[in-house]
Amino acid sequence: MRPEPATTAATLPDPFLKWFAERGWSPRAHQMELLAKAQGGRSVLLIAPTGAGKTLAGFLPSLTDLCDRPKRRPGQAHRGIHTLYISPLKALAVDIERNLARPVGDMGLPVTIETRTGDTPSHKRQRQKLQPPDILLTTPEQLALLLASSDARRFFEDLRYVVFDELHSLVTSKRGHLLALGLARLRAMVPALQAIGLSATVADPDGLRRWLVGQNPPGGMADLITVSGGAKPDVSVLDSRERVPWQGHSSRYAIPEIYEMVKQHRTSLLFVNTRSQAELLFQELWRINEDSLPIALHHGSLDVGQRRRVEKAMETNSLRAIVATSTLDLGIDWGDVDLVIHVGAPKGASRLAQRIGRANHRMDEPSKAILVPSNRFEVLECRAALEASTVGAQDTPPLVEGALDVLAQHVLGTACGAPFDAGQLFEEVRTAEPYARLDRDTFDRVVDFVATGGYALKTYERYARIRKTKDGLWRVSHPRVAQQYRLNVGTIIEVPALNVRYVRAGRGPASRGGPTLGKIEEAFLETLVYGDTFLFAGKVLRFEGIRENECYVSNAPGKDAKVPYYGGGKFPLSTYLADQVRGMLADPKRWKALPGQVADWLRLQAKVSVLPRRGDLLVETFPRADRFYMVAYPFEGRLAHQTLGMLLTRRLERMGARPLGFVATDYVLGVWALGDMGQLFKSGKIPLAELFDEDMLGDDLDAWLADSWLLKRTFRACAQISGLIEKRYPGQEKSGRQVTVSADLIYDVLRTHEPDHILLQATRADAAAGLLDVRRLADMLSRIRGRIMHKDLDRISPLAVPIMLEVGRERVDGEASESLMSEAEGLIEEAMGR
Amino acid sequence: MRLASAAVLDQGDGAEISVAGEQASCDRLGALHFPALGLLCVSDLHLEKGSSFARRGMLVPPYDTAATLLRLQAVIDRYRPRIVVSLGDSFHDPEGAARLPEHTRAGLMSLMAGRDWFWVAGNHDPKPPAGLPGETVEALAIGGLTFRHEPSAQASEGEVAGHLHPCARIVQRGRSVRRRCFATDGARAIMPAFGAYTGSLNVLDRAYAGLFRREGLMAYMIGARRVFAIAGGLLHPG
């Protein structure tokens, strides 16, 4: 690592000094520090809370440099862009354009600033290529497109700075992988390029620091500037007058108390974890909104126009409360929010901190937040999150290794830009932090995949998309390949969804239809039959039918409306909070901080069963009705528990316990069986240590994975991102279903004929890190080795009640589909009296 | 040469139907067998669909033809038919047969050997397949049955057709299940697509309008281990 250069004081050009002075302001210390480091040639990561003037800090090096740059003389060629700004959201880029325009105009700086997003008209894009602005504000996808064009080198040759906003949210996904590869490409074109990252507080700043600079040699880091938060937030957990339910996520019990809080504050921001919860909470609040307070709803599936109206009303402070999901997480400015109510468990300490930060954009005033747990385990989790917020603990997810499907997309994009040498590209790719540990063999297989599909059966040589020519460089074989690449760029996979449109009741798809309310996922709509009612956009709607890409609905009365579910968006409990909850359970002294009813619940558990020590795993067994139950308490999050449940039931089956099913929550796993598992464990016929042995992650996992729908879903995304199948054809959007069908069929065929194919390898790695959470399960199994505590009971324990209430609510695919068809078949036999 | 062993395929149980009085069984792998005629019918094999996509830059796995033929071999081994009718769109495009890898072609020919083999012309493959035996026909009448690719608007009695790739969807207990199916009203039958890469179209879609008597429609949905007979009234569109 290079030694930190001695920081010399930054110099601000006159227009800046004058501008600050006229307003009676002075630049903040971190803004000057960042400027000094940048002027010293360094890349920098700035970690600061909302309201600390991050944006100005990020642009100060560019603006001061541009201020001093000699003017372009008439007749001189246009210069390439000077600064590239990349944000995760289009809206953020537009926001920044507005916010920068003011100081730049005031100071009379000779600087042009423009955005380039998916919405930018093509004539403007053309013009930007010919006359690049000084500062270009854009998104990761647009950067990939710019890099894949043949004039990329000229466009970027004068680039000095690249600024990444909200870096913490960019780096954790495949989008971040694509962006890291793009940054490596830029560095190869402009070796002196400096990167500036702006981020909220994270658990591992060093990961982000490495991400910003080339990893050649490995371990290099950007400089770090940390601005500590202002006033500590004032966080509390609702101590409800009502009985806190055993299970469920609706928080219905607390609605009157939530409404009271809204009444007592100027503007409340109500955060929930899912869109379904947002719809429910909104509906429940309006049910008791006797004062007709202006309460609005905001989530990602609502019609854009509707969302903009809500945002506008928010800015002008004309709302008293807004029910929102994570669509409001990122740094868009809001009006004067004086209370954040977090309904449901926060799931992570950092996540909660970022949401609370939304409440207040003035650093020196404490933000106020109240956590409303929706069940008893969530009370413990909320308490743990509150304590984490007091000590400032962070648990942002760790960075994961770069995905191979993304690399495939990048390799094709590189070829679209200019012919490449495989060895050079490999070295370049390895300078990107997520790919720093990539080996040459895997890289070559990815190139082979891009060229001919990478199949053992070499039948596609003649259809190759890229070819190695005599000079040793890989080139695109046909202009059509570049065209297809451009249409499929990006890593965001849209879930198949249909527009929801009003029609008159009973008219169904025959009538023309009224306004659109937003989009609903196809998977939910498939479960509806004509006349069913459901909640959406804050209304009760009747399902009237589907025609092409639209779902027709009418207004409906009625209370038994279903609530749409949405794939994804559910975060598992963070490892940090899980450990805190285990610690709380093990230590009766800490129960005093809990609401009385919850402390009583734990005391009762201690009396009739036992509470596990912090590092232990408690396994309870008991009979109920004509079945035998096993309940384990790992607290490792729903995804890891689902995987564990699948694997345990396979083992129990083999060991003769005749398991029937399982159910998993963020905290607990419950398994039921025909065999007396308590007896089998006690007698040693099924040793618990063997049942929970880490070797389940070997063959059992592979065998189960092969058939799992989780893997199919993951494969679908990998196939699209890697360019195996297209997101859409030129000029024609493919409907979600057609893509679904073919990706699933391809998966079946590939799995049977070439199980070691690189894309299946990528799929398994993805699933292990994502939907299966294998890493976390592995950590847990190794932690509990020799520390399993078995308690055989004659009846259900207090701690087991929540999971037992979930039994029978789980939706498991596969075998169930067969029984549903069998049931439908039975209906006619019954009707025919056979 | 023989194709690789087809014994691994779980053939499961079929379902018995009658088309214009002719008894047939819907095999779980997607073939229709008429025991009295010694005739086996498969539809929409779409062989070489993978390479057809590859020509346009989508390099999907080149194993679909092998996978489809393996299943074809399994049903042929099971019923040992005298006559095999491939009901059109046997190849995904007119050059498909010419692209067959040599050993795959040999495997297909060994399946054809010793039986009467009819290629019914389809919209994807209107011409006889290059370099393969068998007789190419527009339509084929045997007994009271007529085999043709596209179902015709008139003369439905005894017609066995393909082309539409039917699937059916049921909704039970708030869950939706969609599967490929045989669709019949007793007078006409429409076959599911047999090919490994073939998608499907709901039997309630407008494309099927007028093809079945509504009250008599049955969908024989193909499950993991057997075929399920579902009454038309229980089906859902989409």
C-alpha cells in the first residue's frame, strides 16, 4: 500500500471564496479535506450522514478544476467529458442536476452539466456524443452502453473524476459488479482517473475503499474521510397497551396507537418492509381516520404519476403521514418529517439507521423514531436494533464475489466497443475488486460462453457471436450482435407484472377501461378468479379479468380482500441482530428493558422448558394431536431456515422419522413428522449431532438443489444477464411468460445434458449467496457443533407457539401441484357420483 | 446406432380417452397411442429449435433434439407401434433436418426402421425433411380419424391436430397450476407439443375458439407422474 501523502491545504478558486462569503457560509472541514486529497491525486471515499453536504463535497474537485481550465478556443475540437457522476436512481441524477445548477450559475462557472438516462431523447444522446458536457450525470446501465460504443475512447479520453453516489447501495448487487467492471474499463482508458465515492455508514468501509481503486497490486485503497453523525437519534420501541400477538406481520393491534402518534406530530413517515404491508397499514389507518388526516401511500408498484403526486405533496408539507416501502430509502429530499414510525421489525441495524436518517436533514437535531413490532419475536428484534442504534453498530451486508453472468455481459460489451486481447482483458477485469480473485481458466470459459455458448458439444462454432481473428484479438462477428447487446444491457430483471386498469363492474375485458393504478405481479394475479377482491393502491378492487398485458378491476366493497404478495423485497434478519437476540434470550437481566408481557413470556418458557445459552441451539420436541413436532431456534433468517428445513426433512426421511413438512420464519424452524422424533433423539437412534452435521451441505444440498424451483428462478436471471436469452427483441417487448417458459425448459435440458456448464455453476453460486443463504447456514452449523441442547417436552412450549401458528400457512411448490390437480380431477368424479 | 438409454424417464400412468369412438391413451410423455390401430402420434417436436435460435445469436444449449428424441424413443419402446405419425412442426425450420448432427440422424433413423412413418407437413416444415425416410403428407386419414397439423374450422369429427401447443390452468386453494395438456371434446383432439423447447398456449385462448363443444371439453393435464383428467369448467384462462 502507498503511504498516505501529507495532506496540503486545499485551494479554493476566487469565485468559490466569494460565493461562500456572500452567503455568510464557510466550506465544511470534510469538503476541504476531500478537495485537498483529490488535488493531491488521490481517490477518496466519503462516509457521511444525510445532510452533511455530501453532494457538494463530491463535486468540489471537479468544479474547482473546471473553473481553472482554459476555455476551448473556437475551432478547437470538443473535449470529452471531465466528470462522470453515477447514481442508482434516474431521479437522483435529475435532482443533482438541479442542485448543482444553482451554485454553478451563481458563480458564473463555465461548466455544462447534463443528464443521460433511459429517458433521454435520442437526438440529445447524439448531440452529447458530439459535444460532450463537462459533467455527465448518469446510471450504471448507461455507462455500460457508453463503454460499448465504438467512440468510447474519444468520449472518455479527458475524464478526470468519476463520482459514485449512494455507493453503499450500488455495490451489494450485480449492478455493482457491472459498474465495477465499467470502472476498470475507464481506468484502462484513463490511467490517472480518480474515483470519489459517497456513502452512508457501512460495516466494512475498507471493502468500499478497495472497490474504488484498481486492485493491481491487490489491496490498494482509496483514502477515507468519515463524518460522524450529528445528534444521536431518539429511538424507542412501542410499549403497547394492547396484547402483542404471537405471530403475524400486520401490526393491526397497534393501529390506534399509531394513529395517535400521527396526530401528535407534524409529518410522520411510516416505513414498512413490504408492499403488502404498506397496503394493509394504509387501509387500516383510513378505517379509523376520523379526522380525515391527509395520509398517503407510496410504493414501487404504484403508477408513476400517483407516486409523483405524493412526492410533490410531501415536499410542500401538505401530508400528515405517508406509508412507504424502501422506494423512499434513498437520498431524495423530503419536507419536514418529525417522526419515523417503523412498523414491523427493522431486520438490520444499518437499515434502520438509514431509514431514521430520512426523518431529519438537519444534522444537529436528533431524529425521532418509534419501532412497532408486529409480534413477540419482533419485540426482541426491535429492542436489539434500538440498542444497536445507541452504540452505532453497523451490519450492512458484506460484498460478494463478482458474478459470472455479469462478466459475460461485460465481455460481450467490451467486444462491441473495440476488439480485445483476452490476456489484457483478464488483467483489466482483475483490477475490479469483485473480480480480483478470478482465475484465468474461469475467465476463458466465460469468453468461450460468450463466443459459442461454451458447450462441450462444439456445434455452434459457425454461429459464434465473437471470434478470435488472426491478430489474436476477439471481435464481434456481426453488427447484429452489438445491436442485441444494447437491447439487453443491465442486470435488473423485471418480475413479470401486469398493468392494473379500472373498468366498470361486470363489464370485464370487453369495455375500454379507465385509468391505470399501477402494476401487480403476475404470480399473484394467477391465484385470482373472477370476482375475487384484493387490496391495491389503497383501494379494495374486484378482479374482472385479464386481457393481454392488462388486469381489469372495478371498485368493490367488502372486507375479506386478499393482499397481493410480491416476490423479493423481504430481507432476512441480519447476523448481527440475530446474535443480539440470542444474547437477550440468554440473559434474564436484560428482560427488564422489554415490555412486561414479553418478559413474562420468556419467564414462562424458562419454567416449562429452557432458554438456550447465547451460542447454543435449542431443539424442542413434543407431540401434538397425532403428530410429533421438532422446533429449532437458530435465529438465522428465513432463507437459511428454509434451506435447513429442506435438508433436515430429507435426512429425517432417510433416518426413518417420516417427516411430513416444515415451516420457517426469521427466527425459528418447525418440522412435523409421524415418527416420535423426541424418542428417536433421546434413544440415540437419530443422534442430533449427526442430524445437524455440516456434511448436509454436501450431497444432500446438491441433490435437493437440482430439483429446486429456487434454482430455476435464479437460472432465469443468470440466463438473461449473461445474454443466453434475450430480454426483448428489437422493437418488440417479449412478455414475461414467454421468457419464463423458455428459460425453465433450457434449464431442464442443460441440467440433464451438461450439469457442469458455466452458467449452471454461476446459478448455483448465486443461489448459495442469495435465495439459499448457504453461507449463513454453514456458519451456524459450525457454530453449534457440540452445542445442541435437546429438550423433550410433553406439550408445546411458550416459545414454540408462534411457529405452531404458522404451520399450514406455508406455500411449498412441487409435490403440492400434483395434489391440486388430483383434487380438481376428483371434483368431477364426485359430481358424477362415481 | 441406438440413442442413449431411455429407461431413466419416468413414464408414469396415462389416461384413456376416445376420439370419434376410437380408443386412445394419452401418454404422460405427451404422445397419443391408438392400440387398435397400432398407431402412435406425436406433435410439434420442433427438432433443432436450439440451433435455429443459435443462428440468430441466441446460443441456447444444443441438446434439445437429443432430449426430444430420447423421449420419443421411450414412447416407441413402450408401445412398439406399427405406424408413427409426427403431426407437423417436426422441425423448427425448413433447414432443420439438414442441420441434424450425423449421429443424431442415425439415432432417429433407427427409431423409424421397421415402421410406417408419416411426417405431416406443418407451418414450420412444409417440405419433406431432407435426407430422412418416411412419407410426407398434408393430412392422413386412417379409420375414422384424420391427422393434420392445424385444426380445421370445419369437419372436426375424428380430427387429431397439433399446432396450438395446448396447456391448461387450474386454480385451487389460492394456488395456480399450469401444465401442458391434451384437449378433447370427444370428437376432436388437440395434442400437446412434444419438443423439449416448446412453449404452450392456454386452451381457453381465443385461438381455440369454435374448435370444441364447450360442455364436452376435457383437458388431460400432464403431471410429474401421471395424467390428470380435468373438466373444462374448472379451467382458467391466462
